[in-house]
Amino acid sequence: MEEFVMEEAVLQSAPGEAEHPSLGLANSAVALPGGHTADLLGTPARAEQWLAQRDLAPADAGLAEVCATQLRSLREQIRSLLASRVAGQPALPAAVTAINDAMTRVPTASLLLWDEKTGPYRATPHPTTAIVEHALAAIAADAADLLTSPDATRLIACASPPCNRFLLKHGRRQWCSTRCGDRARAARAYARRTTMD
């Protein structure tokens, strides 16, 4: 599949992404018409920008490819869980394990530290190398919250092929964006015209 990079600003957020960063992560690889894709995490710089826009990492974190790969890997596990939920199918055990691993990898307790000059104090260590792990833990916890909350009953896949995004349904809306809704309506109108001919 050919890669077509699109600026995130061009892609509207799907309903529910503002409340659930895990939904935003799942939707960060978008299938577009014509076999194109837009990967908002395709490079370390783009992954860092995505995290910074959601206050999950500082803008100057200096993420490496290994960090972007971890984020893309979690995205695939979350997509698997959301797809299982939408289809009413059991989740893959590996996807559940990945979410639990991400949530428990980061210490949440304030640890005892000792400064040579000022003495003991408590703090939650947050070295630069752990920025992605903290972001992954926050996103994984949000995914677990989304999948177990009443919002999970409103979770659907966008009804406009080839779109692969998820959304929280509001009313009758079945599309993740105006773009997908317009494309679906145009396809229906075209199908009606061709059956009349």
C-alpha cells in the first residue's frame, strides 16, 4: 500500500477522541481512498508531535525510532481490542496482555530519593528515557477505561470504506468525519443513479 502523508490538521478528530487518547491513538493510522494511508506516527518526530499535542510528552522530548515503534505497537493492540469489542468477539490474549504490560510498566508511587546536599525526599522519577513509557501507560489505562465504561456500547467502526477509524456514536452518525460522511452519501447517490440506468 502506498504511503501518503497527510497533515494531522487535515484529518478531523473522530467523535470521542478528545475524551479518549486511546481512541486517538487507534485512529492515528488512517486508510484513505485509492489505497493511500496517513500515519500520524510514521516518524519519531511525528510521534513526538502527536504525544505533545495531547500533553503526553514535552515537545522537545527527542524521541528515537524505538519509542515511535513502541507507540505504533500499542496502537495495533488497541485497534485489535476495539475491533473485537465492535464485532462482539473475544479479544486476542496478546492484546489484553500488551495493555496490562503498558499500564504496569511505570511506577506510580513516589519513591524515596536522597540528595547529597538536601537529604531525603520523595518524587516520581520521570527521566527522558521513561517519557514514552509514561505516555503508553496513560494511553493503555484510557483504553482499559474506554472498553469497560458505558461509552464502550457507543463504540463503532466508521461506516465509510475504506476508512479504518473508530468513533463513539452520537445519534445516527456512523462516520468518523464529514469527509467520510460525504464520501458515503456520494457512493449511495452514485449507486442509485447506476441502478436507475
